[in-house]
Amino acid sequence: MSKLFFIGAGKMASAIAGGIVKAGIFSANEISAFDVNPQAAEAFTALTGVRCVSDAESELAAAENVLIAVKPQYLKAALSAYKGKFSGKLVISIVAGVTIDTLSEMTGTARIVRVMPNTPVLAGKGAAAFAGASEASERDLALVSNIFNAAGIGLEVPEKLLDAVTGLSGSGPAYVFEFIQALADGGVAEGLPRDKALLLAAQTVLGAAAMVLESGRHPAVLKDEVTSPGGTTARGLEKLAEKGFSGTVLQAVRAASARSAELGKK
């Protein structure tokens, strides 16, 4: 009997399982997984040391907890054969946009925790938020918190805020990648070689984020410490303000959040 059974063994599942094993939450032999794609199953086992099974139904029946990690368009097909077989189990879902009520209807159980992780979980630096159904116990929520803190951070929020989480941290890596590329492009325009410009840009973003997280100080305070009166940074910030940088990022988060809500209704 496994402590945790993954339905879906793709890259996100692999990263989460790897974090669980590394943190000692469960050992590799206490976890199992199933994926319809043999290549995905092989890669999952190679990365995590966790076995993938061919008989999902019997493994599901014996598992204490289940983590659903399939793409939204495949969810109905993935769960259709197992409705009613989740009774007594904690069901954790990382399926984007699918509400707790819908998951409860599809699984036949109300003991559900819905999670919105992001792709940096693949680097062990994820930002996830989760919401539990009223039937999920404090112990259930603590387990989910431990799982996602093992691959970054995991924060509990009300389910109604998960669309906002999707717009911020779910889609946020794409905004940051765009920013890193733009920083590098600026460096190249000023004569830096592309490879060095990209390395400097990525490390700058990594270092700035670390300063926010490790110091606990407000970004505005840290920004002021970099900005000398009449200096280079002040001139650059002036141009960002002129072009509406902050407002544009805010609008991007809100637009992505609205789209998440639309998809959830569908």
C-alpha cells in the first residue's frame, strides 16, 4: 500500500515526487504512480526512484492519498473509470482551473485539496497556493503544505483566490522570462555578448528575488537603496515609469486571473 499515488507522471509530478523524497516526507517505496504514456512513466521513475505501475485501479484502491497531475483536457478520461473508488482518501489536485466542487463530482469524494503550483517547482523553487474543501482536515492541509514547501513554498488561501494566484504566480514565470530576455536584449544593444548578457540578466533577477525573500524588507525600500539621486538607476526607473511598466504588469496579472476564472466556468 502506497502512502501517495500519482495519477499522471509528467514533469510537474516528477518534480513534486522528487521534492517529497528529498525532504523525507515519504520514501520512494512509499509512493507510486501511473501514466498512460510509457515514456513519461519511465522518465518519472528515472528521476525520482518511484515505481510506476501498470494496474492503476488496484494501486488506487490501496493508496492512502492520491495526487492528480494530469492536464485539464484529459481529466475526465483519466478519472471516469475510478469514480467512487476515492472514498476515504485525500485527493490532491494540481489540475489547473478545475474547482473543488467539480473534482468532488468527478471523484465521488469531498476530501479534496486543490493546488495551483507553478513551473519553477521543476527547479525546486516553486510557488504554490492551495485550498481545501471543508471536509479536508488540518492534517490533510499540513501534508499538502509539507509537500509543496519541499519544492519551494506552499501557502493556504481561500479557493476564491486561486484565480488570482494563477494570474500572479501561475503565469508569473512567463512575465519574468520576458523581463529577463528584455534585460539581456538591452545589454546586447549596448554591446554585451548575448551569452554574457543573458547570464547577467538571469542572475540579477535571482539575486534581487533572494534579497526580498531573505531580508523580509519591502521591495520599495530595497529599490531606494539601489537608486542614487540623479544616477543611472534613477534614469532607468524614470523610463520604466514613463512607459507604464508597473501598471502593465498589474494589468497582466489581472488579465490572466480573469482568464483563469473564465476557464474554470467552462
